[in-house]
Amino acid sequence: MKRNLAILCLLLSTFYNQSSIAQTPLITAINENLIPIETIQPTDNFAQFDQFKKVLSTTKILAMGEVTHGIKEFTDFRITMIKQLIVKSNYKSIVLEADFSGVTYMNDYICYGKGDKLKALNNMRIGVYRNKEFLEFFDWLKAYNQQQPLENRVKIFGSDMQMTMMAVNLINGSAKLKKEFSPEAKKGLQTLFGLGEKASNEQKLLLQQLVREIKDEMVQHTDTSTFKRSLETVLQSIDFYLAGDWYKRAKVRDKAMADNISWILEKEKQRMILLAHNTHIAKNPVYDDIRRAGSFLKEKYKDAYYSLGFSFFSGEFEASDRKVFKTKVYTMPEIKNKQSSEYIFSQVELPNFILDFNSASKNAAIKDFLNTKTYSKNIGAGYVDSNKDVKPAYMPLISKFDGIAFFRKSTALTFIP
């Protein structure tokens, strides 16, 4: 590790101007191993897709992340990539960082033309897909599916459970049970979303009764039943809220997300695209010791799981202001820290590109760089304009991802209220 750090510091020490940068072994090597992203707009074509397709020869799950949810370039290119994966590589399952039971409404819309698109969007329970780009994409999926036989249609799923729509449906009676819940279990449902970091003894007793009655109901459904899995997400949600503080809840959430993703893959038996934040798809814990969904998936599926992180150098992004709980546009200045991976990527010839770590690591300079700790951005859905809230990762890039999609300049994504 000391040798790796010394090599990286030596390389970084020469990064003072563009002319010297162009001559460094690391930058020269990266330039020779890039897959260009020439068009960012959400088109139906990614010119270099066939080159990237070779990377995915053993992949069953392609996870595409994003360092923050509010960047237009990320959304546009991920949509372009998904279209290519569907049309050219026979991917049939799309899994979103959204509520498992809530996304079933959007699946009904794109597969069978049922329901209203905006109502289905609301039922997804998480707002990161509330933008015109994804609304247009859902319509593209619907049009594509109309040209396919039922068995060949692309399905869409959610992986999350923290605000499960099934609990809402159990409360309002739209979810039909074999046996009606007891008054105590119904009270447990009512208290679920109102729990603070510490549940009272009365709340715990009500939730314990709810858990027993949900498990009794689940016995009466097959393991491949979406209804049964939706009930499972209510149990996951109960575990999430009873865990207490944010740290403990994050552990429950990511394990549940991994379990739901595995259930979808094993039920559908189709190649899958997973969209979630970089933190969730990472192969190892990022800025703390919380084991994330990507870690469980990599352990279980090995080379069949490919984690493609998305990052940027500078520009705008939209996020929720944690102080006032309203979205706003933030500006990220150019990075000056020469131990930042984004700084290094900003020095290469192409402004936007994909770097596959496995093939690029055949070059010694790139291998040393990827295996040496560097700083990387890590911005959530919420943001406060101070360094302590960015929570940068400081770890080898190859420990986080199998590849990176990088954009030199970002513009803010506009969310629908």
C-alpha cells in the first residue's frame, strides 16, 4: 500500500498544467482505455455500446449508480444505455431505487397499459424519478412493450421498502387479505409511519401483533407471489423503523434492498438493470461501515454483478436543502484536490467516458491508481452547502465499483413537484 501511495503521489505531483498532464503515464494510459460517451441526450443510440457490451459478457445484474440524484447528464445517459440494453442485449428487468409494492402500478402501466402514469409515479413513494426524462422513458417502455408478446415484455420493479405502499393499501383496504387483520394489527399499521427513533412499549406490542398476522397471511401465498413479497416489504419496513437511528436503519434498508433484488432476479430469471445511488450499488461500504446492497449482491453473484458508478467534476445539481426541506440547485466548483479521482479524470482528453476497471487494470499505472485510496464525491438526495455534508469516500476506486461513467460538466435535473 505504501508503494501504491508513493506511485500515486509521484503521478499527482506532475499534474500542474495541461501540457505536463498529457505526458504522464497514468493520464496517457487512461486515454488509451476509455469508452467514449459522445452523446449525452436520451437518444435511442449509444454509438460505443458494442464496445461496452463486451464488458458485460458474464453479467446478470448491471447496476448503474449516480453520485447524486439531481444531475441531468446521469439520467439522460442511463436512459440511453437502458434502451440499448433492452434492444440489443435482451435485458428484461429494470429495478429502481423505489418502493417494491408501489412500482407495481408503473409496471401495470408499461406492460399492460393499465392505470394513470402520474398516479403510478406517486405510488413509487420516492421522488428521484419525478422528472420529464423518466416520464418520457416510461412511455417509451410502454410503446416498446406494445410491440412485444406478453412473455417478452420488459418489466419494472422497485427494490426499496422504507415507505412501503403495501402498508398504505392494507390501511385503506385495497389490499385484500385471506383473513382480515385484528384491531390491534390495524393499529400497528397506523403507527408504522409515525415512529420516532425509539418506539414505545405499546407501539412495539402492536407491531409484534401485526408481524404475526402478516406471517400468517404470507403462508397462504406462493413464494413467487408479488403480493407475498409486498407483504414481506411491510415486515422489512417494521424492522427498519424499529431499528432506531439513521445508522441502524440504513443497515436494515440495504440488506432488504439486496434481498428484494435477489428475489426479483430469481423469480424473473432475466438479465437485470439496477438503478440506485452510488452508495447502494457499491461493492464495499463507502464512507462508514454500513454494508450496502451492492456488497451482498457482489458476494452472491460474483462476476455476474457489475457495478458502474457515475460521477462528475463540476457543475450544477439539484438536491433537497436539509435546512428547509425544499429542492434547490447547487453549484459544485472545480476540484483542486489532486488526490481526488474526479480531479484526475477531469484531466483526460475526453470530457465524458466509461472506464472499465478490469480491462484497464492490465496497464500497471492504472492498476496502481485504482488500488490506491483516492477521494470521491458522495452526495445524497439531501444536501447542505458545506464540506461535512458531502461525505466524500476515501478508498480505492476498484473497491467501490467495477467501472466508472464520468462527466466533466453537469447540469441540474428538474424535479416535478
